[in-house]
Amino acid sequence: MWKTAGRPRCGPIFDRYRRDKAAYRHGIRSKQRSEKEIYTNDLHEALIQKQGKTFWRCWKSKFDSCRRQVGIVDGSTDEQAIAEQFAHHFAKACSSNTVLGATRLEARYKQIRLPRSRYRRSFLL
């Protein structure tokens, strides 16, 4: 009706078009929300009733995505070597670059931490 009326931008036909469009979108969103709630309830019920296969089927369909396994990291396919490379990378990323930087951070931590511990002691006494 809105198209045949020439797609008006005001008036009763436009108002009805906007109201119907909003109701349509609201219906879609509420259906999506209810699907999530129903799915969550299905998982919960399967877990409560100890239906292992049903629970894991629901779990996998909801949370498992396509598992991509990385086979090569820096040209190596050995799992032990890959694990060591990750450990080395994260140890390097989580440590201070210099001794001076580490002492500065430690001093800052103690400066921030000290007033709180004094407050706790005075509060507890």
C-alpha cells in the first residue's frame, strides 16, 4: 500500500508503514532473544537431567566453531618446539625491557600499595 501510494514521507499511510515496520523488527528481535533463552534452557535441562550426549551436542552446536589447528609456527611443525616458542614469546612480552624499568615499576607498585596496607592495618586495629 505504501509503495502504491508513491512512498509518501508523511501522512497516515506513512505512519502505518513506520508502525508496521517497527513491529516487524521488534518481532524479529524478540524471536532471536527467545531462541537464545530456549537454547540456554535446553542446555540447562540436559545438564540437570545428566543427559551427557544431549548436553554436549547442544554445547558443541552453540560454542564449537570450526577448529583451526595451526600446524606450522615459524617454519616448525614440532609441537614441543611450537610450545617453547610461545613460552619464550610470552615470557619476553611480560617482562621489563631493562633493569631500570623493572625497578621503577616495582617502586611505583610499592608506592601505590603502601597506603592501602597502612589503611587496612589501622582499620583492623
